[in-house]
Amino acid sequence: MSATATVVERPPPRAQGWPRRRIIGYALVCLWIAFGVGLVSYLVVAWNSELFAKYAPSYLQGLGVTLSLVGISITLGAILSLPVAYARMSKNRILSGLAYCYVYFFRGTPLLVQTFLVYYGVGSFKPQLEMVGLWGFFREAFNCGVFAFALNTAAYQAEILRGAIESVPKGQWEGAASLGLHKLQTLWKIILPQALIVALRPYGNELILMIKASAIVAIITVYDLMGMAKLAYSRTFDIQAYIWVAIVYLVIVEILRHGIEWIERRITIHLKR
Amino acid sequence: MQIPEATVLQLLFSGKEWEYRRQRAVKKHRPQSRMEQRPGQYERTIMRIALRIALAASAALLTLGVAQAQEKTLKIGTEGAYPPFNNLTSDGQLVGFDIDIAKALCDEMKVKCTFVAQDWDGIIPALQAGKFDAIVASMSITPERAEKVDFTHKYYNTPPAIVAPKDSDIKGVTKEDLAGKTIGVQAATTHFNYSSKIYTDSTVKPYPTAQEYQLDLANGRLDAANDDIVVLQQWLDSPDGACCKLVGAIKPVVEIHGPGAGIAVRKGETDLVNQFNAAIDAIRANGKYKEINDKYFKFDVYGGDS
């Protein structure tokens, strides 16, 4: 709190009685509570330790596949996004045009289509790929998934990075230049620290979106979390298979969300007043 | 089916709005309002709303009854990606052995049938959710499925088989022959169950439809594929299947493959099962089955009596 007294407006008096809005509010909250209780009690009633013992290890294995797939793709995408963002901001028309096309394509088409294009499309160029020795890589469905995901997330991350860098006022560049700093130094020491605060939330969103989108690799025969759930469901026809997988995704996303909030609190400490 | 719900909502809504307008009128003219002073007004309003609800409910029930009385069509679910048994043509028509058999059975049962195409891995849940009334989609009668749906007798039974690329070194269909190989199968099928249970030294990859493992077999991602022999043979005879050859048939295991393909209906619909069974026996007896069989195959797909 700053020393200067701020004028705080008096909150409006609490509404008396039971106006319509309050009734609807309580009813909705009750509905949600009932839904939650119903879900939990369903899971308790439908608990089947035999199924759990049979499929829990495979879910864990699928979780590992999902996490490694997303982890590798996000990292590769981050590396790839650097030159793309650079090209996108470049004054060179051809370079920025190419980068724009790349971003436009990968943001404008569904990830599912891109994954299919990579998996089945590349598969039909097998002789050519064998010639350059790349077939060994593309033969594996997991690699195809990583390839498609990394390209896709690179496009998004490049835009996040570009937006964040451009959000830093131009005066910062000029000030640094007047102090005789090199452009790269300026970028590294002055611009990026400010830009990454802006970029943190979008990066977090991108990570969460990738975690959820990764479920589509189940279609190209990768046994990720969703693939394992499908497998379990096709053997048991028990809707629990999907409920549990939804809960696992929810937990991952919740952990990530809190992690990102924690990082944000840490890196914005100097902005707190 | 949508009409009754709409009627209920409409009646309820107009009732609510009417009530709202009445209250507003009451507020405006208070305390001189005649309505306010009338004794028993509140109870009468409640009565009127209750009457409306009752009316709406009975109207809904009536329409529902009428709708059911008119509905004598049977909805048949099938996959549409499993030639020659069921397949979607390029103009969206369902064709194939399953479809012709289903039509013949419907004729025999004197009901009108419509067809619904549904992805394989969701076909049993869709049946349970009432999207259709019966599955005629080359579904093998297995104990696992029989826990969720009721089956008729089989209407055909053909053995599973293994295919591989023409230059493959796979000699047979045993576990040893396929050790270290990658085998493609359609997910949620008996073939998937068989492959993952028997070929434990191989990698088994599940695909959503048969077309997808066929693509991967042609481009070399797979060393072999396991499916019904008729389906595989049909593919091998087509230009797309030129890459590959039949390695051999697998001797069916009754616990996994079941006695053959049957028609699935929701649990407890014994009448429908009996009707279908009678119709299957009838078309077997009157030659209709043989006619359809000969249209698609050079041999008898019904298999031995079991």
C-alpha cells in the first residue's frame, strides 16, 4: 500500500431478503455442487479395483508419453520460434513474408490436419525420404507427432514472442542505443526481461493448449494418455475410462496454472506497490 | 421427438410471462388493485399454473404416443469403412454384404429400415445411447461385448489372417514368426485383442479404421497386419493392395474371436433378438442368403454350423 491515502468508495449496502438474482445464484451454485457430488459419488460407486489394477499402469505410461511429447515439442518449438520471430520482425520483405506465410498456415489450419499431413502425407514420399535417410525418423508415429506439434507450436510461440518484444516501448531501444549498447545486448539485457513478463501468460496458455491438443496423437497410433483411455474403453465400454482421463488432464492443467502464477508473482515482485 | 419438449417449454414460458405481467400490473396499481383484494387470488394463480403444466405434460405424452405408434422403422448402425462387408461409396451410399443382409432381414421382419454410419470405436456406446436400434457391422460375438449388448446368432463367420509386404521374410502366423515385427490392426476389434494377447513379442499398433493400417502397410511403417481374411483379400485384389501378400489364415480362438459375426441390440431387447434370429433362419432357408453371399463371394461365408 502506498502512503498516500486513496479514496475508497463505500461498497453498496448488502441486498436484503431474497431478490430474484440471489435465488438464481444460489440455485446455480447448488446445481454445480449437486453435479460435483454426483460425479464423485458415481466414481465411488463405480470404483472397480480390478479395472484400476489392470489399467492404472497403462494410464501412467500414457501420461509419460503425453508429457514427453509435449515437453519435447514445446522445447523444439521454442527454439524454432526464435528465427521465425526474428524473420517476422525483419525489415527484409521476403524474410518477413516467408515467416508470415509459415505462421499463417500453422495458425490457420487445425492441428489434427497438420498431424495427418505429416503422418500419412510424409508416408507417401517414402522412397525420396529413404534416399536422404530421413525415413527412419518419420517411420515412428511418435516422431511424426513431435514434428507436427513442434512446427505448430513454433508458429504460435513466434507470435507470442513478437508481440511481447513489440510491446516494449521503442524508447527503451533508443535509450540503450544512446548508451552505446549493442543491439543484441539491448535485446538480452533490456528488452527480453520486460518482454518475457508480458509473454509469460500467453506461454502458459500455449503450454496448456498443447497438453490438451496432444490427445489427438492417439489417432496416429501413439499410445498417449488419451490413447490408453480409448484402449481401456474399447475393452470395458465403461465411461469411467474417459472420466479418469479427464481428471488427469485437469490435474496437469491445474498444476501448470498454479506454477505459472507462482512464476508470475516471482518475476513481477518489483512491480508490486 | 422434439415437438413435445418444445410444446412443454412454450406453454411453461407463456405461463411464466403471463405471471410476470400480472405481477407488474399488480404492483403498478397497488393498493387499489382489484386483483389484490380478490380473496383466494394467489391460490387460483397457482392452480392455473399447475393446470398449465399438467396440460403441457399430457400434450407431450399424447404426441409421444402418437409418434411411437407411427414409428415402425428400425435404425441400423454400421461402420461404413470395412469393405466388402460395409462401405460408404463416394456418393455417400452404404453398400456391402452387411447392408444387403440387413435389408433382407428387414424385409423378412416386415419393418422399414434406415441406416446410420458410425465410427467403429463408438458403435456400442451409440447403440446404448439409442442412436440406432441394432448393429449390423460384422461385429464378432465376444463375451466382453455380450456383457454390454445382446447378440443374435451369427450371420457369417470367416477366419482372421495375416498380410505382409511382398518382400517380407515373415513365413507364418505364429508368435515366433512375427517376433520383433510391427503389426497393424483396427482398434477395438477381436483382431486387436488377439494380436495383443498372442503376439507379445511384436509391437501392435491400433488404427481407427482398416484403411489406415492399409496405408501404413503400403508405405512400410508396418511389417504385417491382422484382420478378417475376406477384408484383407478384397484389399489385396485392389490396386492399393498391390504391395502385399497373404501370409496365411489364423485358426480362430473361440474365447477371443467368438462364434462369428452377429447383430447386436440393446441389452434386454429379447423380442428384437428373436425376430432377427427368425429372420436369419428364414433367409438362410429361402435362398436369399445364398443370393447375397454369391453376389459378394465365391465361397460360403456362413461357415460351419456352431
